[in-house]
Amino acid sequence: MAEVGLLYGDRVWFTDARSPFRRLAVSSHPESGVVILSLWTGDTCTGTFRVPIADAAGLIATLADGMAQSVPRASAQTLVAEPLRPAWRDRVSRYFTRIRGGVTQS
């Protein structure tokens, strides 16, 4: 679950499913060209990681790939009723694979 703007500024918070005291905060700092991921236990920051904006697309692609793989594929029966086009999960995965590889297509 994500929460916005709690504790020390504008961050998006994610709670670890194992414990509400373990959290991940994400904050964007365009003026510095980084996105900062920070790990928290309660109200104590236990570590940070600065992701350069140039590498953020790769991070997003990895997250999107994981999300896309968790979406169940359509059954053969469903595909017969719909137009033949790539499944949403395959389109998203290909899009982020192109971004990660630095290849753009129109």
C-alpha cells in the first residue's frame, strides 16, 4: 500500500507485507537528477539508494516486467472472441524492453 507525503516531505511510501514497521520511501529530485529509494524501520531510515534519472527507465522496466508476468494470460476461448492482437502484458513487456535497450520504435 502506498501513502503520500507522510513524515519529512513529499515521498511515496510502501509498506512491506511482512511488517508495517518496514517501509520503502520513493522521492524524486529532478533538480539533482535522481530518484531516491530509502528503507525505513519505524521512523528510522536504515539505508538509501540514489537512482540516476537516466537509469530510472530500467528500474521501471524491471518492475513492469514483474507486474506483467503476474497478469494471467487470456484463455484460448477468450482470444477467439477478441481481435487478434498482442496481449496487454506482452505489449507492455516489449515496450519496456525497448526502453531498457535504448531502442525506440515508432
